[in-house]
Amino acid sequence: MTDRTERTERAPDDWTAAEQALWQAFRHGRIHDLRTGDPAGDDPFGGADWGPERTVRAQVIARLLLDGPAPVPGRVASLKLTGALVSGPLRLAGGTIAQYVELHDCRFDQKILMSEAEAGTLRLVGCLVPRLEASRLVTSGDLHLARCRFPQGVRLTDARIGTDLLLNQAVIGGDRFGRSLSADGLAVSQDFEAERLESVGELSLRTARIGGRFSLRGALLRSVPDNPNALNAPRITVGHTLYLSSSADRGWTDSQSYYGSGYGQVVPPGAASTPFRAHGRVRLSDGRFENACLISGAEFHLGEGDELALRRIQTPELRFTCRTPPTGTVSLSRARIGNLVDSPDAWPQGKHLGLTGFTYECLRPAAPFTVRQRIAWLESASVEFQPESYEQLAAALRRDGADDDAREVLYAKQRRRRQTLPLPARLWGRIQDATVGYGFRPGRAALWLLLAWALGSLYFATHRLQPLKSDERPHWNPVLYALGQLLPVVDLGQTGWNPGGTAQWVSSGLVVVGWVLATTVAAGASRMLQRG
């Protein structure tokens, strides 16, 4: 019993002084700090040499975490290491880590292997790690990787994070497949923060499930030549809000905190900020965002054939207020949105917008957005004429009480439809447009009606008609007679005349014109009375 107690209280004799001190710090739950106090020399990303006095072998850390000594009575064993050079691969795959782990400003010369491991809370802050292999990792607490650098990428495929996942200010390079973060099937119970993240390679989050917020505010994502995707997250589910937005610079510059300037803050107008930037394809197709999808203060630098894919997403609110329009295509085909909050300058121009089957309940523009600009927005779609897009916009405007704007949209629909018809139908459409504006311009019909009345009055003033009955002499009034022909349901006392020859054709023409134009004017007047 005495030998066993000594073995648990004393570090192995072949361990270095730094490693034996770590053993005792582990048992006491204390921080083992190997920094020298020189900021340049203690920078894990700098070029200073770290000698044996601050070197800890990876196998020592593995021994402590997987089969470590008992804590000192009244203490909780934990691994808290700062400013150390960890030599060799850290092999924790398949293990169970019961202790709290926090490593600050450490430098690893080889990868960390912890696939299928189980742990409580793991914190690596400001560390240099060539690569992190943690597929199917399960934690009951947080996984913090803030301000770390992973030149060869991170793998979190099918990992299960019990609370929060933090990658704020991390820098991640690509693996051999051009992926920086491979996290397909990732599940995070609460928030996933990757604010100010710098990624070179594909950020892959296919079918990931985030219970709270997913924030990429101020992140910089760059694709690589072998992999055109900057963010690849189809079928992602976010329980609260997705942030692809800018980040206020205040609070982040040289920040040593995990959270920077405060989670979810809106950048004040005119304040210095860093936009979300994506150089490469962004795929969010079939995503579900239970509270909102905020694409605000973002830049999308898309190459030829690249797109921002928002196909079939579902969210109560989509905010699309980019500072500059994306250089490629934005596809919202079959997306279902509650509130659409946008600005006219945020959308791409020149047939780079996909709106097939795009539905939304309400329009809530963040900047003045006229109905003419809305129609131009529809007509910038990347496919041929789609009448349902016009109907959708008109319905949303009606729900907001903008009936005049809704009719303007439906009028634009008829004019756009005319371009798809054969030549005879196009000619007839132009006549309808010029005369009655497809029924949406009653004022135009009234002007034509007045013109027909004036011309008819002028003709009959110079071509007096014969009475219908030779023994009667009704009073002849060419102005009222012409008006009576245009309004045949109204008796103006001029029915006793018998037109013949050319006058008969003129009268018949006035009747036809009257029926067509008067009904259009009456419909417009009825709508005005209903609004009143």
C-alpha cells in the first residue's frame, strides 16, 4: 500500500524537472506556467526557440489525462499548462478524460489525436497546433479553440459538444483535401462562435446541428484552387440565429478575451468594423434557421460559376444588407422566408439572382426600396419569365396595404409576359398596353374615352343624322349623341336618330370603344371607392 501511494504522489524518476512540476500542479489543480516574461520570446507563433526547460512530452500529458495521479486531498485534479512546448503527437484517441483541461499559449510540434475521446471541458487558447484530429469527440462541456492556429486543419466530424464551441480569432489552414474545418455531422448543444476566424480552405459543416447561435461575424474565409468552397454547410440546422455579418472593431483589437466586444452586438452606424468576407462558394442550401439568418455587412467575392446558395432555406427572417453586391449569383430558389429585410444595393445585377419559387410573407426594407426597384429586382432573375415571382411580390405588398404598388407589379408582369408571346399576340398586347394598360391604367382608358368622345362629337357635328321616324323632329345634339354611343347603358335623349353608311360605322365603333374603355374606367373608380 505504501509503494502504491508513493507512486501516485511522486512523478516517475525519468521525467524532466518541468514534467515533474506539471505532475504536482496537476494534483493540486494549479496552473503550471513556463513562460519567461518576455512577450516576444513567449509568443507561440513567433520564431523564438523554446528549450528543454519549457518542454513537456506529449506522452506525459497523455499519462496525466488518461491515468493520472489522485488529487491532493481537498483539491480537484486538472491540467492547466501555459507557455509550454509539447513535443511528439498527443494521443488521446478513444480515451476518457475526466479532468478539466486548459492550455494557454502552448506550442505543439505535432498533431493532437483525440478522435472518439470523451471529455468534460477542453480549452486550448492561443496555442499553435499543426492539426487537431477530433472526429466523434464527445464533451459534456465547452470546447474552446480561441486564438489558436491550426496550419493543417481541424477535424470535428460527427463530434458532440455539450455546451459551446469557440473558434474566435482562430487561424485554420487546409488539409490535403483543401478543407480547413471538417465538421460534417457536428452537433453543438448551445452556441458555435467563430468570430474573426481566418480560414484557408473549405469550412465544411454539412448536416451540422447548432442548438443556439452560429456566429461568423468578421470572419475571413478563403477557398483554395483544389476546392472552390469557402463555406459548405447544406442542411445545417441552427436553433437561433446565423450571423454572416460585420464585427465592430472596438473591443477586438489585441483582445485577449474569448468573446471580444460582446456577442450579437449590432455595429453602430459609422463605427469601424470588419466585414464577413468569403472568397469562394458559400452553400447554405436546405438550411433551417429558427430565429433569423442575418447576412449584413458581408462581402462575397465569387468567381465565375460560383454562387451564394440559399436554396430551400427556411427562416422567420432573412436580412440581406450587404455593403456591396456579391460578384456572383445569389440563389434563393424555393426558399421560404417570413420577413425579408433587404436593401436595393445589396442584390447582384445582370441576371445573377435566382428567385424560382421564392416565397416570403412580409417586406421590411432596411433602406428605401421603391416599387420600380422591386420590379427591377425581379427582372434581374437568372431565368426566363416567372409569373409566380410577380404574384408573390404583389401578394406581399397587398398584405402591407400597398395596393397601388401591387397593381404596378402585376402590370409589369403583363408587360414582361408579352415578350414571351408570338408576334401577333405581342402586337395585340401592345394595343392593350397603350389603350388600357392591361386594365391597370384606368386613367389612360379615360383619356382615350375622352378622345373618342371629342372625335365622335366633331364628326357628328358635321354629319347631321336623319330622324328615325320621318314625322318626328327630335332636338339634334352631336355631343350628347356621341356620348350616348360611348355609354350605351345611359339614355341621354338621343336615341331617335337613324345613322347610315359611314355614320353607322362610326356609331358602332363608338359603342365598341365605349364598352371596352368605360368598363376599365368603372373598375378603376370602384377600386378607388373601396380604398376610400
